[in-house]
Amino acid sequence: MKLVLKKIISLIITLFIVSLLAFLAFQIIPGDPTTKLLGTNATPEKVAQLRSQLGLDRPVLIRYMDWLVSFVKGEFGTSYTYNRAVSTLLADKLPVTVLLTVLSFLITAAVSVPIGIWAGSTRNKWVDHVFVILDQVLMAIPPFFFGMVSCFVFGIVLRWFMPGSFISLSESFSGCVSYLILPAVCLALPRIAMTVRMLRSSIQEELTQNYVYTARSRGLSRSGIMRRHILKNAMIPVVTFLAVSAAEIMTGTIIIEQVFTIPGTGRLLVSSIGNRDFPVVQAIIVILAAWIVIVNFTADMLNHWMDPRLRQ
Amino acid sequence: MKIKKNAYFITGGILSALLTILIVVGMFWTPYSTTAMNAKAKMQPPSWSHILGTDNFGRDVFSRVMEGAGTSFVIALLVVLIGCVCGIVIGSLCGYYGGIADMILMHVCDTITAFPAILLALVIISITGGGAYNIVLALGILFIPSFARVVRTQYAGIRDLNYIKSARLMGVSAPRILYAHILPNTLPVLIPAVTIGFNNAVLAEASMSFLGIGIQPPQASLGSMLKDSQNYLNSAPWYALGTGLAVVLLILAFSLLSEGVQQGSRRS
């Protein structure tokens, strides 16, 4: 319990540091936000007035605290280009990205764990080679190229779907999910390859341990040993890796959303970087960073729960 | 370091050698001009005269792939060079001397590597703006922690071995111990780290240029060409397929080579 408390405190400190860095990063941008809002030939009085109105004349740390408080309340500031609150811009875009991430993560876990277990328990030179080659090839294909090829094959040649005709969540949930399946698979493929490889080598390492021989000599069945003894240990590094995957997949959506023209946060982020619309960029980056920190924290907690050695 | 030959090492080696030759040749000579537009030969499918077809301006796709692969290759090399050299310096000092500085620096490294490199690169690029120099700098800095981590672990393991102790007793200077005595022994771990880093750099640059915030036109890299070709997926699919296959081959060649090195050094 004490350890959990310690971890939670360290999580809160990490979130503070990450948010402070994200805040400071966008303070050092060359150029004043007032020139962006008023233009270059504004009078000094007007600039000074706007500066005090925006609170820019106050010390950085106080501005950070203000920003953090309003951020937690869900007020992310106002977009320069759209002249609307960032939170309303994100309201219909964030669910799409989250749905895509969840779908892709579920596909990764549901496919890679059974295959990894099977691959780990078969000892065959040819199976080994097939897995290494598959792994190498799948990791060499960038998800966005996978996306383009599947747009071409399934969209243009086979005409199973129309690339670009996204069905929004409010229109039809099942339609939206079915449009997101292909991008989710593209994001999942390299992660599946890596997870399978990792689980496989993790299981094979456990198979050489003495406790496996002991269990065998006590007359336990192979599948029983696998389920009750080996997997408990072999899954530990894989859980950490899956957490990293969840973070990578969330980042990967930025790119895959461009390929399939999905109106999610990734597309908004890229267009906002192009427009130098910093309130939007900052909000999305902080949300993504917080997500990654929390995912890593969850993996850490899961590991402690699975591995009693860490609890001491 | 002796490497036992194996199928991965040989295939990867031949593929990377071929690609490197093609890229170096592409820096001086390409079958067609990469900039001259030819309205008569717009969007032609692959043929004997244009083996990967032509693009929307009638430029030869194969020639452009040669040039674009060169840009991607040089950027990835520079990124790995920055990351590797700085990583070796930081990692060797941290691993050899230890102490509070080591603890703090490694904690910072772990925090940075917890975030996907592309996300951090996006933050840096959104502040500094795109272009080849900023991409190289941003990715190069972001690649330092992973190298520093790998090198530190090696140095911490080797620093207390007897041959290092005797070298110290013989009065060998610290820089010489660090880089003449220990560094060669980290190679079996460092070389795979370099090839994996190279692949990640190719992928990261391609992703960023694909998003339109990396290499800016008229300069072309494989990523920016893929972004271009996406608009012609319907009318000129060979443009996207040829360029994408070049990215895949470039990454595959070096990861096969790295797999071969790892398997070869494990056995010997």
C-alpha cells in the first residue's frame, strides 16, 4: 500500500514536470503572440494593453499555474486560426482518435498473445526462421505505407470502402468502427510483430528454467505448466511492452489519420503545426503526453501486481 | 569481433551494399533528370524506358527514388552519428564514473525514451520549423538517450574487470581507458544499436516528411515523395508503390544485417 502511494506521488510529480516542460517549450517560440493577434503595425499602447489582458506581463511561474488550473478544468485556450475554444475543436475529434487507438491496441493484444504463446512453445528451426523473417518484414514496412497499399487494394481495386469517406461517430457508431478497422490493423501490424517476437523469446527463456523441469517431473501436463507457471513469468516483460505499444499507437494515429483522412486529433495537430496555431498544438501535445505517462504508470502497477519480487 | 556468417548477414549485407551503391551513384548521376518536367510523358506506367513509371510532371520515378533515398539516407546517417557520438560520450562517463550525475542523467534518459521519438520531434519542429537541418538536429538529440543507456550499461559492467584495473594501475590515462580499452568491447552491443537506430531514423524522417513537416520541396526525400504520390494513388499507383518499396527495402536491408550480426556474435 505504501508503495502504491509512493508510485502515485511520483506519477503526480512526473505529470507536473511534463506539463511544465510543455508549457515552457511554447514560451520560447520566437515572436510574441500579440503580433500574431494584432499584426506587426500595432501601436505600443495597444500591445501593452493586450499583454496585460492576456496576462503576459506576469512572471512565468504564475502564468504556468494559471494555465495548469484552467487546463485541468478543460479550458485549453482559444485557437488562433479558428477563433474558437480549443476544447470545442477537440470535443468531436478526440473520441475518434481514442477509438482508433483502443481498436488498434485490442487487435495487437488479441492477435499477438495467442500467436506468441504458440510460437514460444513450438521448437522447430523452420518455424524460428519464418518468425524472424516475418518479424523483419513487418517491422520494415512503415504503417503509413501499409495504409496507402490497403487504400489502393481495398479501396481502389476491390472497392470495399471509399478512402476518405469517413463516417462520423454521431452518424453511425458501427459505420465509424468499420471504417477504422483497416487503419487500426495498419497501426497494429508492426506492434504485433514485435510483441510476438518478444513473448516468444520470453517463453523460450522461461522454458529452460529449473522450475519447469521440477513441474514436469511432478507429472504436470505441458499445457498446465504453460498456463500456470510459465506464462505468469513470461508475460511480465510483455505487459510493459504492450504499454509502450499503447503510447506508440496513440502517436501513430497522427500519421495514419493523414493516410485514411480521418478527422481526428492527429490531422488537427498537423494542420495546426502548419498554421503555427500554438494553443491547439500545446493542448494536443499535453493530452498525448499525459496519456503516455498514465499508460506507463498503469503498466508499472500491473507489473508490481504480477511480479512479487518487485514488491519487496 | 568475429561474426559467424549466416543467411541473414549475407542477404542483409548484399542488399545494403547494393542500395548504398545505388544511392551513391544517384548523388552524381541518375538515368533521367530529376527536375526536368516532360508533359508528353506524364503518369506513364512502368516500362523498359521508365522502370518505375513517371509521375504527374513526367519525371522518371526511379531517378527520383534514387535521389530521394539519398536524402533519407544522409539524414538518417547524420541523426545516428549525432545520437551515437553524444550517447557514447555521455554513456561512457556515466557508466565509468557513476555517482549522482549518472543517476540524474539516466533518469532523464529514461523519461525521454518513455515518449515516442516522433511525438517529441513534432514538438521541436512545431517550435523551430521544418527543413533538413532542424529534422537532423531534433532527431539527433532525441536519439542520444537510447545510445547513452546502452553504452552506460556496458561501461558499468566492464569498468571493474581485471584488465581495466591493471590498465589503471599501469597509469593509463582515463580517456585512453574509456575509448581504447573499453569501447571496442562494447561493439557487439553497439553495432546492433546503430543499425536499429538507423532504421528508426529512416522511419522517423519518412514519417515527418510524409506529414509535410520534414523535408520541404524542392528537396525530395522518400517520405515527401510518398506524401506527393498519395494524391495519385488512383491514377498512378506505381509512383506510391515504387517509392514505398524503396523505404521498405532500405529498412529491411539494414535490419537483416543487424539480425545477422546479432545471431553471428551470439554463436561465436
